Amino acid sequence: MSRLSATLSRVKPSPTIAVTTKAQELKAAGRDVIGLGAGEPDFDTPEHIRAAGIRAINEGKTRYTAVDGIAELKLAICAKFKRDNGLDYTPAQVSVASGGKQILYNALMATLNPGDEVVIPAPYWVSYPDMVLLAGGEPVIAPAGIKTGFKLTPEALEAAITPKTRWFIFNSPSNPTGAGYSWDELKGLTDVLMRHPHVWIMTDDMYEHLAYDGFEFCTPAQVEPALYDRTLTCNGVSKAYCMTGWRIGYAAGPQDLIAAMRKIQSQSTSNPCTISQWAAVEALNGPHDFIAANNAVFKRRRDLVVAMLNEIPGIACPTPNGAFYVYPSIAGLIGKTSAGGKVIDNDESFATALLDETGVAVVFGAAFGLSPNFRISYATSDAALKEACTRIQRFCAALR
Ligand code: GLU
């Protein structure tokens, strides 16, 4: 293609999608590949939610809807925020889009001017910085390393804020580390934000319900109610309800921001899939007992993966309290050479050699802004995880 926009030259394709696509292609070509790249539950969408989608089709609920969501879904979202987070929102403060990604994208597009800064703790989910760049803003990366459990300290947040800061993006439990902030840890950050009234908070709560070891989820507007008027609380049905492909994300926040996001959606994609919206109504209003059952399985898999990775000299894998990711460090392996002759000089060459030589697909840490690490999504069968970790153990044992 001859000419692309200048904006596009500022961004790269999503590395999580790239790894997932590569693993799928290798599998289709007959290679024995275990994909631990994609961050999505391997469980099917629960039966009652699927039935709601089928009902929507059979009842002819298949036409355009209001651009940012049907009234029934907005009411279900308001009820969810009240029930789970103690937050009061009206339907006019709620936006529904085609996945959490579109919600974040709309909000950034609606609010950023050239030179505006967005503070993003690293490691971060791969798309935050590139979405900021697409919207014409400047990502400001605030380090949150392994020493602080991959959590941003109030000091690091304070140091990243400038007069140009427009947003602070917060994500707990985190993709890619699984780290969840306690109430007190989050209060430390909201105290800083109270001192900077020009900074707005975009909180990505997508992994809210995926919590282990008694971790209690909390969200900024709940911890510091005085931030309510400058917080966009983002969430979605993808992870907890096993509905990644249905593409329903939502957010609640100030009415004028929601209206601005609606304007963008009205000129781009219009309403999210009608059938998915009706399925999401059932997800939010229906029974939730399957979430605890799924979490018991996720926790068992987390423990299996953490234990097997920590048996490897040179790898250190913290035990996270949420999401379905682990983010081990490979600091002890840098400089070695694989059995296939590949020098492991960074986490990208580690991930590439691992895939080429063992068929295990993981996402390298540089994609998330903190190296040398890699991300495993353990939302896959116990047998596949055991086999994958065994292959990683063998691969590392053969390093020289
Ligand atoms: N959130 C998931 C991940 O990080 C899905 C892929 C993506 O959209 O990045 O793997």
C-alpha cells in the first residue's frame, strides 16, 4: 500500500492478537502448538446466556438499536454498579460498545488533543499506549515493577503527573500480571489524584470477578467518592461471563463524556451487536454462581503453573491474586543459548525460541512495557498447562 496516515505510523499491531494468530496458523498447518497467548476463558458461555442470545434471534431482536445500548442493558449495568461497587449511575451515564476495547478507544478519541498525556503504569495491557497514540495523545509510562508486586506506588504516580496529564489509566486485577490492588493501596493512589484535579481516571475493571485467595476488588470511584465526577469506570462481560467473542464492553461516567463517546460511535460502528446486547442483559441480571466454580478451576491452574515455573532455575514467578495471567521474570536466563542455537538476549527472543523449539506460545514482556518477563494466560485445560510447563522446563534445562 502506498500511502498510510501519519497517525498509523505511530502505532504497532496488537502483540497479543499477533501471538494468538500465529499460534492458530501454526496449529492449522499441523504443528503441535499449545497457545498460552490469548487472554480469554476456555469455558463456553453459560447455557442461560446462550439461550438469551438465541431467544433474541428468534424474537426478531436483530435490528439496529440505540447507538450506545438498549435501555434494558443500561438498566442492568446501573444495577450491576450499585450491587457490586456501591456506585450510583443513571442510564444516561452509561455507554455500551463492541467490547471493552471500543469503550477505551472512544473515551480517548473523545478527550485527547495533541500533546495531552496519559499516565499508564507498566506493565500495561498492550493496547493502552497505542490507543493513546492513535487518539493523538502521548503515553507516559510509570514503572510498577516486581519489587512492588507490579503495583504503582503513590510516589511513582505523583512523579508521572504533569500539567499536561489528561488521564490516568488504572487496571486491577491487571493484565498482564494478575496483580490486584487492595483498598489501602488504591487509596494511596486516589489521594495523589485528589491533589491533581485536572487528571481524570479511566479504570479498566474487566477482571473484577476473577479474584483468588480472598482478594476483595475495589474501584477508584468507590474508594474515593470525590473522584466520581472525573472517573470513567469501564468493564465488560467478556472475562467473567466467558463472552469474549460476543464483544460487549461498557462504561459509566460523567454524562457529557458519555455523550461525546456516543457521538464517535454514531459516526463509526453504531450499536454493538443486538443479539449480544440481549445476551449481556441475561449475563448481568441472571445467576452468577458459575463464576465461583470457574474461579476455583482458575485458581487450581494458577497454582499449577506458578509451582512448575518456579521449579526452573532462572525463572521467578510471583503468585497473583486475580485475572488469569502470570508474569514470570526470566532475568536469570538472559545471555544463554537455546538447544536450537538461539541466543536469549531479551524476552522477545525467549518467546520466539520457545515457540519455534517447543510449540509453546506466550507473549513476550516488552509488549507490556516491562522486561525481561513473559505472560502466560492460564485459561486453558490443566492437561495443556501441565504439558506446556513441562516443555518450558525442558527448554530451560537445555539452555547453555
Ligand atoms: N485482553 C486479551 C489479551 O490481553 C485479548 C487480546 C487483546 O485484545 O489484547 O490477551
